[in-house]
Amino acid sequence: MRPTIPHRLDRRPSSRIDTPTPAVYPYEVTALLERGWWVLHVADLDVRGVAATLAEVRSAAELLLARALDAPVGSVPMTISVVRFTRGSLIRSRW
């Protein structure tokens, strides 16, 4: 009698395979003021979010990255670039 060898397809595939893992390097979050809302964009993950005020940008970015990566809020390293357009100039700042 031949021994039964379990087949690899008998195991359920993990749902976390397609989930990107948090990176070691910080994610770059760009915040741009558009029609009174701060629009957040993370190009590496191609995700977007919004914040009502500049003071809310950091917490909204932390929540956006946490949801995109299925990680605890505040555990994903990031840098935020704030882009503001004024008359005749462009102001970029980072924090």
C-alpha cells in the first residue's frame, strides 16, 4: 500500500500574500491643497486620501498608510511633502 502524500493544493492560500508589506524606507506622502481640501497621495502604493486642514494631514496620512498596508496606525515610516501654489510661485516644504 502506498503512503498518502498530502498535496500542496490542499492548504488554503493565505489572504495576506497580495498585501504589500511595510517598507523599511519611509513612504513619500504628497499633500496638495485642492478646492479647500488637502489631497494626500502615496505614489508607491497608488493610494489617495483627504484631510480638511493642514493640521490633520499627518494623522490622515498615518491612517491612510495603515489601512493600505494593514498595519497599526503610526507604525509605517513616512515623510510628508506639502505643496502650495501661490500667485506666481510654488512652495514645497517637508516634515
